[in-house]
Amino acid sequence: MNEADYTRTTYDLTKAIVDVLLPLNPGMSIVFVSGRSTDSSEQGRVMWARVKGRAENLLLGMPFGSATMIRLAGLIPAEGGKSSTRLYQLFYSTARVVLPAAHSLWPDYVTTSAILGRAFIRAAQGKAPKRILESPDIHALGSAS
């Protein structure tokens, strides 16, 4: 995807949605899916990281009840998850074999959908320890009882 298209789907769409929702519920929480290596400076050479950084900065500057950026690194695909895109399905099939081993070796950087889901819920409840969660933070928040 070129930068203009990626900006429309990542930044412009996010802004349009929050411009409508935030005035309706100023105390709302937002949890934004970003990515490891997102560029908060918006100046780096990696296009997707700059655009995600711009979207994060937008959201962090808005008066939400809570705003949490989830900078996910690796996610083990859920059992039974399928993609209609052939290349993604190949990736999912391979990842189901490789990522559990990576999770055993580096549990803070590769997580499960269950841990991610709990981290999302807790972040939406305002329970995140900080506004930008990197992989170890996501793992800790989603693993806490």
C-alpha cells in the first residue's frame, strides 16, 4: 500500500471515527492497535511506522477517559483462524507451528490471542499501567489475574 492509501486507512479513518464519537462520550476509552517499532517522532524512514506514530500522537492528544496504544509484536494465530488471502493463510499455517516455540523462548514478545484479549479489556477499563504498551507490557497486563 502506498503512503497516501495507508494514511487514509490508518490515520484519516481513525480521526474521522473519534471526531464523531468523542463529543458523544467524552469519558470514553480507546485502545488502538499499533505495532512494535511505531515511530512516535513521525520522522523515520519506515512509512507504516510514521503513519502509526501520527495516529498514536493524535489519539494521545485527545481528551479520552483513557487512551492506550497496543504495540503488538508477535501473535500466535487463534486455533481455527482462517484467512481468505492465500498468502496470509500460508503465514497462519506456518506461524501456528513456529510461534508457540518462540512464545516459550520469548514470552514477552510473542503472545496468544487470549492474553491479548485480556490486555485489551483491561486497557479499555483504564487499568493499563501506561499509555503506550510494548510487548512485555501487553503480556503482563493480559497475564495478570
